[in-house]
Amino acid sequence: MLLYRDGDAGAFDLLYRRHRGGVYRYVLRHCRDAAVAEELFQDVWTNLIRARAGYAVTAKFTTYLYRLAHNRLIDHYRKHSRAIAASFDDEDCEELANLPDERERPPDDALDARRQAERLMALVAELPAPQREAFVLQQEAGMTVEEIAQATGVSRETAKSRLRYALARLRRGMDE
């Protein structure tokens, strides 16, 4: 980002290639509408371009980028007065796309794995929005608790609690 800020246009291309998938999935999981997600996704990158001259290193770049995405989602929902929602469909989810081919497993194992994946996605969708957001940022962006706190504008302890409660709910739900 520092190279891009200082005028290296190729650095933007690298940032975009490296982070586009995670940012798009993050936005899509919150709004559930591909058309809206695409618009918000473009807005995030446009905001990054606009803010490049004033960029200063205060955290990891990913924290900064997901903070832009978080703020854009908040603005969108304030404007449209809708609660933040999440979608965990198979579409555009690299982790689900990379599951081993079910034909390579015995039928019972494949069915069981599919049911577990569907159960987990349903449980994540049922999490309260702040917990879901913390979980998605950790899983999609690989963010630490400190980075989640910075990206969402809460204290470290709040981010840690949200993540801990989300994981506990998911474990409990998977055990049932």
C-alpha cells in the first residue's frame, strides 16, 4: 500500500489480486445479494483509491482494508435501514469448493461431511451479527483478535468475547 500511495500503480494491481476474493466474500456474506455485494465491493476499492494519498501505517493493510469494507457495509445498512445478514452458500466459497470430490469417499462419509458443512453454515447464519462478523473476519481474512477489533471499531476484549461466544455457540451446535 505504501508503494501504491507513493505512485506505483502496479502495487494496486497486486493488492487487488491478493485481497479481492476475501473482501468480496466478506461483503457478500453480509448482504446476501450478489448485485449489492458487487456494488459495495467496488465502493470499497474506490474508497481505497481515494484514500491512498493520506494512507499511513497504523495497522496491517488487511485490517485497514476490512475496516473500509466494514464502514461501507455500515453506511449501506444505515441508508437502507436493514440489519446486517450473512450468507454461507456454496457460491464463491473457496473452502467449500475445495472439499474433496465426494466420489472419492464412501457414500456414508460424503453424506456425513455434507451434512456437517450444511449444519455449520446454518449455525453461522444464526449467530448474532457482531459474533458472525468476528468469526467471518477470523476465518475469511485470517485476522487476529487485535485486527478484528481495529477493523470493527471495538475494544480488543469486545472482539475477543464476540469471537469466543461465536466459537462456543458453533461448537455447541455441532455437538447437538
